[in-house]
Amino acid sequence: MELKQHCLKSKNKLISNKAEDLFDKSFSIIKTLESPRAKAFLIIGLYHHYQRFGRKRDLEMIKILADSLCNLYEENSSSKWKWFEPYLNYSNAKMCEALFLAYLETKNEKHLE
């Protein structure tokens, strides 16, 4: 039984290492994304990754992506339209959720507003 548990732990560690390696490689393309929803989902994922591992790089990317969402909001909003884009689409609430999570880590009032 101990050998089986040891093998299972080794396999889980290998999978975890490969997943982390894939995650690290994805950072090179994150800044090229333009979709507000993609940015929001990334912020949410990075928030949870940062909670678990506390990697400074995650927090920096959260700041960059959250600032980018805030800029989209400012560019597309008017007195009659308050949103990140000139239209509503799917998963709209994720952008608000992402900015709230970004605020929890950055304490940047702009992300909360």
C-alpha cells in the first residue's frame, strides 16, 4: 500500500510540475490579449493562483490586466452608457468580478470603482 501511495504522490507531483510549466509559458501571450472577457477570466485565475503560491509575477499581471479593463471602461462609457464595450455580450459579470478580485489584492480604488 505504501508503494502505491508513493507512486500516486510522485505522479501528482509530476502533473503539478507540468501544469506549472505550462502556466509559466502562457505568460508570454497574456499581454497580447484584447478581449475584455479573456482579461477578466485571466484576472480571476491569477487571483486564485496568487492566493495559493504568492508569486509576485501573478500580482503584477493582475495589476496590468485590471488597469486595462479600467481603461476600456473609461474609453467606452458615457453619461448614457456605462460599460467596458459599446455592446453587451456573454459573461458580462466576469469583468466586474475580476475587478473586485483585483481590488482585493491591489487595494487600488480604481479597480473597485
